[in-house]
Amino acid sequence: MDLNNLSLNITIQDVAAIVAIISGIFAVIRVANGFVSNNFFSVSKKRLEYYEFSKKFLDEIKKEKNGDVVYKHPFLIEKGFYVLSGKENLSATEILYCLEQKNPTLFLNHYPSVRGKYLKYSISENLIIFKGRYRELKRRNYVRNINKFMIVFYGFMLFFLIFNILNDKFLVKFGWNWWQVGFVLSSIVIVVIAAIATFMNDLIKIGLAEEMVIAQKNNMERLAQQTTDQNDSSE
């Protein structure tokens, strides 16, 4: 880069001082955040409280009355799950169904995020199924490939734009100084990284949706096998 052709108003020492100050601020924030997060075993305490509430929630979610299983009111089930997860887009029926799975953590953590776009709960089938067009593997692979292409495209575009902005001829042509270059670069990086993150998030959601459907199928097969074994042993 030809610095003689740029209208710089600060010295190298000034830049070094600014970088040192910013680095120091981030270092202090990081140390303070770590201290606050771990002070007085707050993390362990929160985990213990979470476990105790989860245990109480599961113990009280259903009761046996005269030989029949009686569940809490759906409102209480939904609000209890909201306290645990911070998510309130699941119905009581969906929450109970996820809890019945062999790996309920997978379902309760990720089903709320893919529900609506890729998955839905079918009351008639008592199953979590793919929505509409996403039932076809061909369609899911198409969306998956589009997301991968867009991630690569935006990554290449980011590299291309940064390379050209830092080019001497580009800077000289527009007569930019250091803060204009920094502003444009940071804006481009933020926008492109946000776009890449969006496509990556969608890619992850497709994978999670497929994982849950497969896990659900395996769980059904396991329960069916257990029922068959019990019938054989009773005979």
C-alpha cells in the first residue's frame, strides 16, 4: 500500500496506542466477565437449581389417581417448560411427547427451533414429522446444497471485496483515508458474516430435524421390540 498517496492524519504511534487501548479494554471486560460468571460458584449453583427444578417438574407433571395417569393442566406444563428452557412455542402435548423419547434432551433443546419451518407434531399420528415439501429427501438436499453454496459464495465475496478495498489503486482512486477504509471494511465484514451465519444456522437446523426424526424412529422400534419381548415372555 502506497502510504504517500493517502491523506493520513495520524502517526504509526497513534495507531499503536489506539490498538493497545482497545485490546486492554477487551482484556479487562473478558477477565471481569469470567470473574462474575464464576464468582462464588454461581455457575454450579445455577446448575443445581436447574436440576432441582427439573426434578420437581418431572415428579409433579403427572400423578396416578385410581389407577389412571392424570397430567397437570396444560397451562402449568407449558409454563414449567418455559421456566426451564425459556422457550414457549411448544404445546403441553409436544412437551410430554418429547419427554417420552429415549433422548429427551435432544428433542427439548432443538425441536422448538426447527418446529414450524421443518418439523411439526401430528396429533393424529402422534409423531413429529417433516412439514409439507420437506418430507422429500430430495427437497431437503436441495435446500442444504443452496445453503452450502451461499456460504461459499459470501465467503469468496468477502475475500474479494477486502482484497480490492485494500488495493493501492482503489484507495488512491477514491482518496480514502484510514478511518474510511476501516469503516467500510468493518461494515462489509459484519453484513457478510451475518449472512453466512444465517445460512449456516439453516443448514444446522436441517441436520437437527433429520436427526430427531431418525431418533424418534429408533425409539419406536425399540419400544415395539420391548413389547414383543414382553409378550413372548408372558407366553
